[in-house]
Amino acid sequence: TIRVPSVPPPAAPRYQIHQAMSEHGKCSCARKCNAGMSRFITKHPLKFLGVSTAIVLLITIAGAIGGAYNLSEFSDFDWAIPNGRGAIDYEAWQDAQARAGEGNVLTQEQVNDDESFRMLFSWGTDSSIFTAANVQTMCQVEQQFLLTKGYYSDFCVINGTSGVCAQPERTITYTFYGSAANPSCPLLSEASVTATATQLYNDLSDSSTRQDASFFMEGNTESRSPPYTTQTRSAIDLGEPLKGYKSTNDRSFDQTQDYLDFYSDVDDNFQSFFGMKSRWLYSAYRDRQSRNGLDVKWFGGQLGNVETSRTIIGDFLLAIFSALIVLVWMAYHLQSVFLSIAALLQIVLSLPVSIVIYRFVWSIPYFNFLHILVIFLVLGIGADDVFVFIDGWRQAEEEAREIVSERVDRDRNLFERMKIAYAHTTSAVFNTSFTTCVAFLATAVSPIMPIATFGILAATAILINYLFVITLTPAIAMVHHVWIRRCGFWCCKHTRDPADSPKKASSLPHEDQKNEISSAGKGDAVDKRASTVELKRESVADLERNPDKDDFKEDDSKESKTPFEQFMEYMYIPAMTWKPRGKIPWVAVGVFAFFSVYAIISIAFAARLGPADEQERWLPDDHMFIVAQDDNADNFIVGDLQENILVGWPFGIKGFERPNFNPYEPGKDRGNVEFDDNFNFFLADSQRTYNEACRLAKDYSCNKKACQFGLLVYSSIDGGLKCWLSSFQTWFEARNGVSTFATTESKFYSELKLYRNDSLADDGLTVSDKQRLIGFVDGQLKYVAIELRLTATNRASTVQKDDVRDVLDDMVDQVNNQAPTGMNNGRGAAFTWVFVESELGVVRGFFTGLTICFPV
């Protein structure tokens, strides 16, 4: 036996450099953890992958059983700031009305401004739109709403006297046929239509009828001689509270859902009537709709939510499309269908696991459509993390080979390779995941709950992706390397490389390889070591002559590099390091200077960010709902009052408390109104304060951009200013012969209760109006209120509406400062202010988030 001297292992400068860099500054605990995970994954890849996948699937299934993926109930206050003044004032006002409405049978007698329906008609000729044929067509269109599956009566405004649906007077059918209940829409004579139209034109000259007539007329009607209009409109109001509900605030989510179901049927009716067809990513409402030569547009109520839901469902297909794009790109980059599919499944499964942790571990019950957008973040970030590991796995091949060849000691080679790739991935991916996670967690400080919870869920998803990429991804790569790579996609059993000799130890997998190597020689210990060294020398020589074709290879030739790699190596890096004179890389300095200037300009513009200068549009500009709202507000003599901001001005409310409120369940237990114990409306000073507030509101000036006519309140229009006290004082004196200042307190309140429910009083107010504005709770008067329609509309920008709110606050403060105790607590409550604060809160949250993220 010839003894061969021991041969030192091949030099491994690349590994030594990598090891020095990767382990520099790391604690031994981290190195041991990386080595332990690498060893276990290398030795038991299938077991590790199987158990990990089973755990993930169990969590996913448990989430489905536990309802983790169910969307939360929507409420009007999802985006409200609970401790904002706007939300507190509005909710106190709403709860006070609900308390005052308990026990009152007023089903559907109150108009629900948010659920009103509008139809606009126009035609191309320069002549009056009011012809017999056009009136018949407009009647047929209106009937699509009035005959919605026969249950319009469950939503109409009820006439408090007759107990049946009130006639919708602002409709073409009612105006020309005398009744909206006209499903057949017979063709009227031209003479009859002309006579009615002429009366409408004449009513424009009469101040008592102008408001009603001008609703149907376009803006330049009166400039024509004789007057005529080429476009008109209809409005149908719905009532509240609905049948089966005690008040407008009783089970508000359920009431909203009832309206949504009704408008879903309305949508079906109109789409069928006009033969509308939607396409993927294109709404039928973006096409022009016409009937018998008339252009028809409509909007209102829950139609916007019906359309939004339909759009969201279509957008879910984009998530599938995005996943397919990610899959194709991963297959191209990874050069393996198995790796691509397995990695994509890993990424997708991270979302349900994140949701389960978000809802059950973090105990956040709020989950809505916004949170589903996390899937797009997960796809992008998860794919990047997988690329980082696979690239590290490929690069580690050569470094591991310099330690020991896979043909010499397969287990040792794979372990070293995994250890290098694992150390690289845990470090690189942790840094990117940590900074991204902090960026999303910064949104958790946002005062807007959906945005804050979205950031928490996104940060959780990034954390889960990181855990998956350091556990599942290495196991997937190892399974692919050992079982899938050499025998095709469907193979599940490892086979020997045909290029290897069956007698060579390097061809045997895992533990068998070690046994074969140890028993290769039968001689003494010296011969055994010599033969082992000889095998190693043969393996190294063989590897130099015939490299492993199945392993990833590093080719330094220019032809093997991608265009991007060639650009970076042969153009970008030489340019950045080019030093034409001296030691200054002028190209790099120029690039740095350019981006420094760009950064300064960007920061300057970012500091100017604020709320939008105009109302946000959640649909395309050519969408029917957007166009119709613009036309409804701009094209007629008078705007639609229901577009104007509605404000309640109550007296006697002390505040609003939230003892059991959970901010992540915005539709439940929002709180209770607190009444002022010092409130006493019988006092003469209290009554004078109320009348003074009405007088002040009637002519209060407003020079802000959103205000019209230089006034704050639309007091010249019926319903623009609802003040009841002067009418009650007249009514009281006619019945009792004395004024409200010269009676007893008991008489005052007993008569006020009667007036509150008197439908015959000539005051221009409905019973529902008075029951809302005169707040008797449990037999005691707890508050009184004024209702205002501001000249500013909800279509104004956030900044403009906030300016108008300042003017309103000045008026309210002016009254409060002179009011007696118990009446000095007036507040201007409006739902508009709730969302003004929310939109301003988005901006504040943005800058707060930047402040948190920038140091990281």
C-alpha cells in the first residue's frame, strides 16, 4: 500500500472573506442559531417543510372557522376621529334626537337626505324639453324607481296625516300627470304639456312659486324669449326611520343595509331598462345612456356603494392578475416551476396567517376592504425576499465548494452552502423588513382608525413574510435541490446523478454517503486515511475536468450576463469610478449633487402638502354619478338644497361620553349624550337667546370662498332655516290669551308638548321636524334646536369647508357668550365636520409618520 501524504484543503479565500464579513459583530448565539437551523433544514428538509406547511394550513383553517376573514360591519363613523370635536358634537346631537324620538311613531315621516334619488334629462335640440313624447319618456324612467319590485312603499316618505306615501312633487310625472302613481305613462296631448310648461315658466316670476318652478329649469331659462329649458330633473326622497326601527340611529348598520338592498334593485331596474353592459375594469355608467332621444343621468342614495362594491369585486381579479405576473417573473428568475409555485403559495399563505394574528393575537376586530389591499404589498415584498435567498443560495455554491466539494462530502457541502445563504438572508432581509415594518407601524399613530389598522396588518404581514423566508424558503430550496432538480418536476424520489460512478462515495445521499466513505477501504487505519485522501484528490481533479452540470454555475463571460448586469459592470460602475484628473470621481459627484438638489426640492414641496383643493372624486371623471352631480349643482337656476351642508344647532347639551367604546368596532357602543342640568327653556332669557340666534343666523355674513350670496345660511329658501319658537309663541298666545313670558312653567311645558305633535299648526314645519327640534326625553324638555342649511355645499373642498366652519363657530360663540346658564352650550353639529376633521387628520398622520420613519 502506497501511503499518500496528507493534502491540505484547497484555499478558500472567498469563503474566508464572506465568513469574516458575515460573522463580524455577531454574537455567538446568532451564529449558533443560524448553524442549527441550517443543519436541521439540510438534514431533514422534507420533514421541516411538511410540519411547517401543516402548521400554516392549520392556522389558515382555524382563521376561516373563527371568522377571521369576515369583513367588519360598515358604519358611517369608520373614518371618524372619535375624540374630534366634530364627531363629539354630531354624535351628541344625533343621540339627543334618538332619545327624544323614543316612543314617537314616525316611521318614514322624516326625509333621509342621504338616500334621495336624482334623475337628470336633456336633449340635443335648442328648444323646450317639455314635449308630449319627452314627458312620456321621463315618466317611464321615473317609474323604474317608483315601481322597484313593488316595495317602494317600504322606503317612501310617509304622509303623517294619511299614513300613505307622500306624492314626490319634484317629479315630471307628478307635475304633468298630477300623480306620481302612473305606471302606464300614457301619451299626453301637446296642448296639455304646453299648458303645464307655460305655467312653470310663469311661476318663475312669482316669488311664492319661484322656488318650486326653478327646480326644473336650467340656468339660462329666463334669458330666452320666450323662456324655455332644454334640460330638467326629478327628485324622489326616501323616508326614515324605516319600518321596524325606533329611530334613525336604531341599528343604523341594518337600516343602511336595507337601503343598500333597495338601491341594488333600483340599479338592476335601470341597467335592464337601458340595456347597460359592464366590462372588466370598465363600468357601464361611463357610457352615455339615452331613451327616445333623451340623454338620461341619475345618482343618489346607496347607488354609489352599489357601484363601488361591483368595482371592488372586479378589482379582486387584479390581485389574481398580479399574482400571475409575480409567478411568471419568479419562474423566469428562479428557472424553476416548482420553486416559483411553492414560493408563491408561501407568499399567499402569509396573508391569512397575518390576518389571524392581527385579529386574534393583536385583538383588533376591524377588517374591511382596505385591508385586503395588503395582498399587493405581500406579493411584492414576499417575492423580493425569496429572490434574496435564492440569489444567496446560488452565490453560496462556489463558496461552499471551496470548503468541500459536494462530490466529496455532500452533507458537509450542503450544510456549508445553507449556512452561508441562511446567514446572508437573515441579515439582508431583516434589515429591509425591519425598516418597512417600522414605516407601516408609523401609520398606527394615525388618528384615522382604518389607516392605523391597515398599517398594523401590513407590518404583521411583513413580519410573517420574514419568518417564512427564513424557514419555509430554505426548506423549499433544499427539497428542490435534492429531489426535484435532477429528476424533473413530478419526481419525489431522489436518484443518483448519472454522471457519477455508482462506486464513488460522492454519489450517495446524506447518511449513506458517510457510511460508504467510511467503509471504502478494508485495510488498517493508515490505508483507510490514505484511500480517503486519494478519493478526495480524484474528486477535486474530476471536478476541475468536468464541473457539476446540475449545480448553479458562475460564468464570468460577458455573454452569460443579463443586460442589466452588463450595464452595471461595463458602464455604470466604470462611470461612477472614473477619475479623469486627480482623485475626484466627477461623475459620482455630479450624480450626488443632482439628487441632493432634487431631494431639497422634494422636501420643500412635501412640506406644502395639505388637504385637496377640491372635493375628492372616487370615480372617473366621465362616470355618470360624477357628471350628474356636477350638472345637478351647476346647470340649474337653483342648486339642490340637499347638496348644501345641514347643521343642527342644539342648546342644552353638555357633552358626549364613551364609557364602553372600542375604537376598532366603530359601529357599536359609541356613547351617550350628556344633558345640561341647568337648562331651563321656560326662562325668558332662554327664549330670547333662541330667538336672537334665529335672527342672527338669518343674515349672518360669510365672505369665504365656499359661501354663496355673502351669507352663511340659506335662509331665503324654504327649509333653509328652521326656527320654531316664534311660531310657538304665536300659537300659544292665540290659545291662551297670554304670552309665553306671562304664563306658568307647567302650562308652558304642557302646551309645548301639544304644539310639538300638532300637525295643523301653520308654521311650515312637519311633526317630525318639531319632534326633532323640541327635545322631550322621558317627559322633560332636555334640549331645543335650530336647523340650518348653509350656503356652502358638500362639494366644496376640505379647506373651504373648514373655513366655513370657522365662520359658523364665530356665530355660535357670539350667542353662547351672551346666553344665560344652561343656554350657553350651543354647538354647530354637522356630519360634514366629522369628515373635515378626518381629512385633516390624514394630513397630520402623514407628517407624524414621516417624523417617526425618518430617523429609522
